[in-house]
Amino acid sequence: MGVVKNPGEGARRVLVIKLSALGDFVLALGAMRAIRETHPKAILTLLTTPPYQELAKATGFFQHIETDGRPKGVKATRELLKRMKAARYDVIYDLQTSGRTANYFKALNLPFQTPPLWSGHAEDAAFLHSNPERGNMHSIDRLADQLIAAGIGPGSIKGKWPPMPDMSFVRRSQGEKPSLTPAYFGIKGPYALFIPGASEHRAAKRWPVENYGGLAQEVANCGVTPVIIGGKSESELAVEINRMEPRARNIVTRTNLFQIVALAEKAQFAVGNDTGPMHMAALSGCPGVALFATSESDPLKAAPRGSQVIICEAETLDQLSVRDVWQAVRMLGAIPAQAAGNES
């Protein structure tokens, strides 16, 4: 098989596959934008899962969003594959690159058929991402390298390379809704986002709750309100932090993805574990301190990327003290001068 050329503006139907998780989805937004720019005349479809439908819609990149990317059962899988075949996509960009999506490629790449051009890690893909170091790369760099293998690279799209996610679409799509303001949550004055959660099955990625409580005291003593965000699984953590520091504001379970971005845009800083909302905060321009247990994840491959992010790492998170993280916060220079004068 000779070198295959990306159809670029000539493509009429293009599919992007990105199923989860939140952090990975957000980190793929730059690659999605590059694909949209490469195929400006194409009908662009996203195959994803329900939690990311509204966020994807707000980007403005896609004409269609399908949320059954992880079908349950043989019948549902057959229906998905039947639909994918019927769509006759010119190019499919597999940004998930999992065993599941490789199987989708195999199902579309049957003998005596003309399969779509496929970008991904599946063997025999037209745009095979074969870099042996792909598993050791940061998500943004890995996706950029995958796009280069598909004929999309520096100079072919607007802006710098690699294509960085840009959360400004949230403000463009949502406008100035009252629900996007700190006042909506009863937050007054300077505040900082506390993000104590992580994957439910990865408890070792969570900095001890008593440390978050101790940090909340330091922050509140400077006149900055700690604002705790997260989902239902962080409810008990938030209650415990609030017990240790009553001046903290607990808004766990009350924020959607758009509100997280809007709050991050106006926060003094964010402190959080290796989790999706921390990536969103950093990409929204919020200074941040990200906490990593190197026994669980490698900051070189998973650290939030933003204009001002400090990584605090240790083999296990119980080895990171409140003092360690507080010093990192102070290094950000994100405590207002007048508030710093209140520190005891």
C-alpha cells in the first residue's frame, strides 16, 4: 500500500471518536479543532458517551454528536457498526485508541469493502500512529503526533503546534448567564477552587482530606474563600473540609462543566488532584497547583497544561504536606497583596 494522502478540504463526511474520560476528552479538544480546520467543508460527527454531549456541542466543531460509543450488548454494537458503515465516512479519527475502537476498525475493514481512511493505532490503518513511544507521551503531544501521521501538522492549521485545547468556547456558547457567576453560588470576594476528587476506583490519587482542610485554613486566613467543587463521590470529603474550615464554601454536586470553567476563569488559583476538572481549570487560564502520586500516574504524561501550573509530586500523596502545597500556592503569586497581609 502506497502513501495515502489526507483528503483535507475534499472530505465530505468525517468521524471523530473520543469516548472518555473527562480529562482525556478535554485534552483532545485541540486535536478536534485541528480536524475541524482540516476539513472545513465536511459534515463532522463525534462518537462519544453521554457525559460529554453538551460540552462537545458547545465547541461548535460538530454537526452531529452520537453518544452510543460504548454500546451495551452484541445487538447494540451491531447497530452502531451498521450505522458507521452506512455513513460512508471519508476519514475516521480514532482519538480514543482503545481495544474497543480498534475492534470498530476491524469490523469496518472487512475484505471486498472500501473502508474509510482510519487514523489511529489499529494495525493496517491508513494513517497508522506507529510511534513506539506513543504510550509514554502526554495526551496533547500524542494526539498531535497522531495527526501528523494523518497528514495534519504544523503549518496546516492556525496557531501554534501542538494544537492546545482552548476553553474560551464555553463563554462564547453560554454568554453571560447568571449561573456562570461566583455570585450565583454565594461567593463573595477572592476565592480559590479546591478539587479534592479523583476517579472513584483510584483513591490513591486523592490527597488526604485532612490536608485539604489544613490548606483551606491557610487560604482562608489570607482572606481568600476556598470553594470546594466535585461530584457526588466528593460529598463526604467536602463536608469534612468544611468542618475543619467553616469559611470554605461547599458547592459539590452543584456545578456543571460550563460552570467549572466559568468559576476557574475568575478564581485566584486552583488546587487539585490528577482529575478532569483540574485540567479544565488550568486550560481556562487559572493558575494551579496539581498534586500527583507518582505511584499512580506520571506527571510527564498526565499533568495539566496551562499558562501557570505547578506540579507537587511524591510517590504517595500522604508524603505531600500542607506546608509543601501551601508553598507552591505562594509561588504562584495568586494570593492578592491585600489578602496576603491578613495572613497570620
